[in-house]
Amino acid sequence: MIVGAVNKFREAVVRLAVGGPGGQHHEIEAVIDTGFTGSLSIPSAIITLLNLPFRRRGRAVLADGSETIFDVYEATVIWDGHPHRVAVDAAETDPLVGMSLLNSYRLTVEVISGGRVLIGNQGYHCCPTLKGLWPASVGFTIR
């Protein structure tokens, strides 16, 4: 299971190790972005630091309707304790985790500053850990 936290801006954030072809790793904090259909975006400075191999050019339509073209690289991400080879979009923003990396996982976010972010595996084993998260006043019971 991957555990993160909600920051003061109400962003769900997780820490990930991103690796390059030479075996070097760099730890990042990435914001979960459910509107991003890719796997991971990171700034070009980290791409250069890890010497990630270029794979292709990508194209995306942003939330404001504008279109952007970007470079796509390949990296290894330690995800749920296991290495995964993923496409990485170059973007000069905070690193983002997208829906492709979250595919087949359950994402649970306690949306308060400091709240927990839980990403569970395909068997959805994250659910029993939620029992202690919710106040009794919510009005439902988790069994």
C-alpha cells in the first residue's frame, strides 16, 4: 500500500522513487491528479538528473481547452513496493501522478489538511484500514 497525505492546499500527495537507466533514483513528492490520464509528469531538471531516455513526443488538451506538445521519457517508478516501467511526461510543474499509474488500484483520500491518502493494490486490501479513519458522526458503518 502507498500512503501519503493531504497538504495545506488540499492536494493529495505521495512520495515516490523514480529511477533512471543507470540505476540511480530520485525521491519526489507527486500530487495525485485524476484529470491527468498519463502515468507521471516530472520537471525536465529531474529528467536530466536521472538521464531518462527520450521515447516520443506527446500531445494533450489541457483543462482550459488549450493544446500542448511535450516530450515523453521512460523511467522506473517504485510503485506499491515494486518497480514499474512507465512513460514520464516532461512538464514544468509539480510532479503529478495520473490515472494510468493508478489503474487497477483504489485511491482513498481523507480531504482535510494532514488527512491520509491511501492507494491500495488490485485486491483493494486498503479498505479494512479505513475503519479507524472516519468519525462515528458520519452516519454509516464500515464492516
